Amino acid sequence: MDFSKTIIRRLAPAAAALVVFFVVSAAYFAPQFRGEVLPQHDVVQYEGMAKDISDMRAATGEDPQWTGGMFGGMPAFLINVAYPAQIVKRTVGQVVKLIDTPAAFLFFAMTAMWLMLLVFGVDPWVGIVPALAYGLSTYFLLIIGAGHITKMWALVYAPLMMGGAWMTLRGNMWAGGALTALTASLEIGANHPQITYYFLLAMSAFWISEGIAAFREKHLGDFWKRTAVLAAAGILAAGSNFSPLWYTAKHSKETMRGGSELASTSETSQDGLALDYATAWSYGRTESLNLLIPDFMGRESGTTFSPDGEVAAVLNEYGLRGTAAAGLLGQPALHRRPDLPGRRGHFPRSAGHRPGTRTQQMVDRRRLGADAPAGMGTQPNVVHPTGLRPAARLQ
């Protein structure tokens, strides 16, 4: 009887956590369970570029090595190719399909964070709160809506990878090594190197701190043993994803990311992409304050404001009446980012846009036909002169 009570007492937090995570995920994406589909821009684009690959696989059972669906032609293995050797991804990785997306993103992100905190020794009841906060991160909801699928899966697996590293260096190194190898394999298999890189930086900082502590406490021997187990886990994880890593690395040398002897511009050089070009779409220093103050640096270009709100009142004083409600705040002329040297407006400088000298004409796209060249040419009945200095029009 006491044994049964002990088991129930230990399983209760896990059961409660999973129920809470599912209810919250299902409630947030309730339309999914009514048969509705979330329109995701990048998913639609991906389905278009991968269609000929999928068609050939369905017709022949084989994967093509080339597709004409992107950039006038490129290797198909960079878009959609099944790698039979990715055993971990094709077996353990299928667990996430128990729940369909997008609700699955939130559920498994919360679950992974909760398990990581459990490894850290956080009380399982207390861990539910930060796990909910992680899964409901504003950024996650934005990228889910945009269709950044691989990025979201990488963010799902990353906490458990961190937990495995923690366990390897501070707890049972063999169990930690196994957990690290498993989750790192899934993390790499998610195929979003940027997120993996960020979490590896965090793991490296933790490893350095553990090394300093080991040096001070004079147990470097144990530290190096645990480091060897962690390194072996990393090798196994990378090895289980060798095919996509190898083909991507090989192909990158043939792209602008591999540098070019013929080009030395603001975009690329003999060594690869120029730093300003590579980071042109990254967060600016001032923009980071958005983490604390919503909309501190403005909203996305498609957002509209209340026609009688404070933003509209300020814009009206500058002769921009109707701009807030028309959703024109994303126009290049209205975005001056002095903290980002690589930008002009919300376009990278490398796109060729430079300040002009003519009076800005802002197009009211609501009054244009579907085929009208918005912003190009003369449309005297649907433009608003603003007196701003615009980016030069493309000729």
C-alpha cells in the first residue's frame, strides 16, 4: 500500500504537467482540433519548391538529386530528401507526431523544458511554471505563424540537450552522455544550425565554468573524463546526421557563402559572406529593447494602428493623415535604423536602395488593382505626398 502511494506521489507531478501542457497547447490552437489549418507563409513556399521532389518520390519511390523549383535549379538534398541513415530521427524523432502541429510545438517545448528543469533538480511542481513560460514565448508564437518549422523543432529539442550536458558534467555521466547523444542527434536532425549554434555557445559557457570550478577544487581528472563522454556524445550525434551535414558542407563551397574569386563586394568576398550582409536582417542593438517594451522599435510592416489613436495623432501633425490606419508604416522611407549600418529602411543596403532626392509618394495599396505595380510609375489618384526622402526606385 505504501509502495503504491509512493509511486502515485512521484508520478502525480509528471501527469499534472503533461495534462496542463496539453490543455494549454490545445486551447491556444483550438481551431486545429476543429479541422482548421494555420496558414504559414514559409510552409506554403516550401511545399511549392518541394512539389516536383514529392511528385517524383510518389511516382518512382526514389528521391531526385536536382530540382528546378528554386533559384532556377539547385540540389534537391538541400530541400527535401529522405536519409535512411538518420535512424534516431526516423525512430525516436517520430514521437513528436503523437500530436499534430502547431499544438505539438507548444506541448513538446513545454515538456522538454520541464524535463530539463527536472534534471537540474528543480521541484517538479515548480518547474511547470517556467516550462509554460518557455512554450508560450512570444517569439515561438511568431515563428510558428510564419512557418519556421525547423527552427521551432530545434528550440523544442535544445533544452533536453542542455539537460544532458548538465547531467554529464554534474551527475551520472553515462546517463547524461546517452541523453546528450540522443537529444543532440534530434537537435542536429531538426536542420536549423543557427539555433543549434546558439545553444552550443551556452553549453560551452557552462563547460568553461565547470572547468574553472574543477581546477579550483583540484578534481580535473574527473572533469576531463566527463568532458570525454560529452565529446563522444557529440560525435555520435553528428555521425547519426552525417549525410545531410556532409552534403550541405560540400555544396556551400559552390555558393556565395563559400566565397568567390570573382566577387569582392558588400555582399561577399573570397572568404565568404561579408559580415554586414550576413547580419543585415538581424536584431539591432536598440531593437533588443523589444524584449522589455513591446513595439519599442515599431511593429511588423503589415500592422495597422487605430485611426484615432496616439500614433495617428502624431503622424497627422507631419502630414501623414491616414498612414497609421492604412498599414503603411513598413515603407522604407519611414524606417530609419541608425543602429544598423547594414540597412536602409527595412531593406538591406546590398539590395541597391539609396536615398533619393524626390518627394516621397506613399501608395495606398487598398485602391490599386490586383495587377497594379504598387509604388512603381505614376498613380496620381492613389498616392499621398509626404515630403520624406525615399529610397531610390528601381528602374
